[in-house]
Amino acid sequence: MSKLRWIFITLIMFILYAPIIVMIVFSFNSATSTSVFDGFSFRWYQNLFQYGGDLLGALRNTLILAVLSSLISTVLGTVAAIGISKMRSTWVKSTVMSVTNIPLMNPEVVTGISMMLMFVFVGKMLNLANSVNFFTILIAHITFGLPYVILNILPRLRQTDKHLTEAAMDLGCTPIQAFFKAVLPSITPGILVGFIMAFTMSLDDFVISYFTNGTFQTLPLLIYSMTRKPMKPDVYALESIMFLLLLVLMILLNVIQSEDNKKKGARLKK
């Protein structure tokens, strides 16, 4: 039974990561072939940074969008999570949580089309020349990033002592000072995890960006437009770099969660 389990796990891991491994290997291929490895070379990485202006420009746009949307999502999500945690009515709280989870469960194509229609409708009402632009795609990314932030912060708020704020205020803090000095440090791991989740979701989003971008070109949209022609090996190099970036973020996410669990265990022992 144990051998069968390991065979099954190995098969699943192979199916998941074999395409990525092939992409990384052929990003170091000296030729353009994707079936014959002619020799090891950094040719395509060098070509990417020398001549890949469109790819690097799209990558810059993607990173700007991901950072801005995740930062705004984190701030709004933190405030929303605090508001939800302070709701006394169980019915109201469950209703708000159900509404919060809709962007997670809703198909992306439905979300993308509905947001596009809303932006076009508002744009016509305001007589705007371009109904969809950078700000519309930013709003869209903030919208689907918010639930990830809220769902990562709420458990931390539930684990925080409800009397912590009162104790800080008894010691002379104002309500705002009590939050920043007493509550915020205890929910910081949840905030960081929520930020990373929102960032990674924004980084690789295609469907919602496709309907709400206007002329703002992100990397997934540019690569999609390039699939109509033979793919350049520069793309393999760029995607390999992005995979390593996301791998580092995932490792960081696991480290944060692991350290958080260790602190919880230490507190429980005390």
C-alpha cells in the first residue's frame, strides 16, 4: 500500500511539473528547436534582456499591476476583516461572508464579462473616451484579490484575544494606537499571506484581464497574442524566470505559515 501511494504521488508530480521542467530545460537550448536539445546556452536569456522590449514591458506592467492591486487589496481586506469580526449578528456575518466568497466561486469568465459590461455602462454615462483602461483592470484585480486577503486575516483575528484592545486602552492607548500596537502585530502573518496570495493571483490572471484591460498589456495577454505564431524561445526564458519568482514566493509563504504555527505551539505550551 505504501509503494502504491508513492507511485501515485510520483505520477501526479510528474504530470504537474514535467511541462515546466521541459520549458526550463529548453530555455537553455542553443537552438530554436523544442524537440532536440543542441547544447547548453544562455542565448535566449541574453536575447530577452537585449531585444525583448515588448516582453519586458509587459512584465513591468504585470508587476506594477500586481503590486498596486495586492497592496490596495491588503489594506481594504484588513479593514473589511476587522469589520466582519466585530459583527455581532451571526446571520449578517454569514451573509457578508457568503458575498465575500462569490468572487472565489464564480467562474472567471462570468466575472470578467460582468465587470466589462459595468465599466462600459459607467463609461457611457460619464461620456468617457475609453471605458476600459488601466484603472478598470486595477479595480478588477483588487476585486478578486480581496477575498484572499479577508479569508487569511479572519482566522488570525479569531485567535486574537478579544480583550487585547481593552487592555491596551487601559494602559493609555487610543483605539487607533491600541490597534497598531496590540492587534496588528498578532495578525501580521495573515496580512502577509493574504498579500502574497493576492499578488500571485494578479500576476498570472488572464481571463478577467482580457475583458477589462483596454490597451494596457500584461504578460499573460501578450503571450496569448503570440500563440498565433511560432513561440519564440525568449518566452521560455521569461517564463522560467517567472516560475522561479513564484517558487520563491511560495517558499516564503510556507516559511511564514510555519513560523506562525511554531509561535502558536509555543503559546499553547505556555
